[in-house]
Amino acid sequence: MPRDPAVAPERVELSALQRPALVFILLTVVLAVTNLGGGFFGALIAPAAEGGWHARIAVALVLAAILVANFEGLRFLPFRWQVGIVWLELLFLALAFFNSFGLSYEFILSRLPFMITRGAFTTIYISLVAIAIAFLIALVAALAKLSKNGVAYGIATFYISFFRGTPLLLQVYLIYLGLPQMGFIVDAVPAGIAALSLCYGAYMAEIFRAGIEAIPPGQSEAGRALGIRDSIIMRKIVLPQAIKIVVPPTGNQFIAMLKDSSLVSVMGVWELMFLARTQGRSEFKHLEMLITAAVVYWIMSMVFEVIQSRIERHYGKSSLR
């Protein structure tokens, strides 16, 4: 009897045993073909094998079984436990990956205090000053782009287009090397702050513009109906509502700036990346310093992510009332 085309076909649901079995087979094939984990785990799982297909299949079977058992076991735990265990597992894998390089932890511990007190402090200082200046530049550029004044609109759009369309490293060189050609001698730190401020101010200007335009026009129209000046409407009505819209992307821009501040190291500024490249040079321990810098950058980013979430929660209270 022909099937009625109006009747949708039944979905084929995998049983509780079929799904993990299928995942186990796929993982085994992928791990065996790509030999992922063969170098690190191969010495633990199949030390007697000489790296042939027998070793690859053995490593793939064991790793696939561990992964499937781990995923299936996590399904029965609460959400917070799942997140915490996954973080711990990935952190363990990252540490095992770093440990496979044969790092000198004594050398890292001897250089770590100086990298934090000098390098990380300089990085945070440059980023905080630059983001404050970029905030002001972005606000002015966003208001200029929203204005009906052709001169202001032209300057704002040219500025945003140029600094979004050229690499940040090029902007650092243009400011640090180009301004002295015009008679303005700029030190490395101010030049780096200027480049970061101008570059991120251009990106944040579009964020501010979008946040301001997201406020319903009726808010401004109601203010004008009450006889309030446009400047007061913008300052007292529009901008306070736009803040909670622009805070999340602005926080993301700051965290990105925290990492992009490493580009000022090309001018010899003793920030974190500069010290990571120079501290290990005398003893040829470049990898130790680079990994240390990566961990310090990561920790700083996580700290500012927590601060950003608290700021977002503060400005989000008005939506819950």
C-alpha cells in the first residue's frame, strides 16, 4: 500500500545503548586515522608497540572508551557539576600538554614575580588608560555619526573607516615612527596608548551608535514634547538606557585590548609579551616564558570577565524591576 505523502515519516530514535556504541565506533575510527593522542597517550597505553597500526588502534580504542564513558557519566550529573568537571578535565589535559614539553619549572618560578609585577602591571595600566580614552573617542564619534552635520559625519566616518580598515600594528608604527617626522617626539608608552585608543575607539563607536539607535524613538519624542533640549534628552534619557546595551560588547573589547596591548612590545615597552620574549633568551628557555605569559594573560582575562559580569548584572537590575 503506498505511503500517504501527507504523513511525515517516523523519526528513528537511538536507544540508550545504540547512541554511545555509535559514538564509540566513530571516535575510534577518527582517533585511529588521525592518530590523535598517539604521541602522549601511546607511551602509556601501548608502550611495547612500535608505533604501527596495532598501537594506533589500541590507543584509539582506549581513548574512545574513556571519552564515551566520561560523556555518558556526565549526563547524570547536575549542570554545575558538569561544567566544573569539564573545566577540570580540560585543565588537566592542558597541563599534561604543557608538561610534555619538558619545561623547567624552577626557571618559571624564578622569573614569574618580575613578569607579574612589571609585565602584567604595565599591560593592565596601558589597557585601562587606553580603554578610558577609547570610551570618550567612541562616544564623540558615535554622536557625530548620528548627527545631521555633514562635517561631523564626514570626520567620524573617515576616522572609523581608516582605523577599522588598517592593522593595529601598522597604526602603532605610524604613530611611533611617523609623528617624529612631523616634529612630535612621542615616547613608546604614550604612542602605544594612542594607537590602542584610536583603534578601539573606532570599533566601539559602532557599538555606541548601535546602542543609541536601539533606544525607541518615542523616548526622545516624549522628551521633546515636554520641552526638554536635545542635549539633555541624550544625556539623561537615551545614554542611561544605552549603557546596559553597550556594556557587554565594550567589556569584550577591553579583554581583546588586553591581549592586543602585546603589540606595543615592538617599541620596547616592558609589558608582559616583551618580557616573555626577552627573559628566556639568555638561557634559551623561550617556551617556558611564552607559556607563562599565556597563563598570566588567561588569568587576567578571567578576572576581567568576572568584573564584566558584575557590571552587566548591575545595569541589568532595571530590567528586572
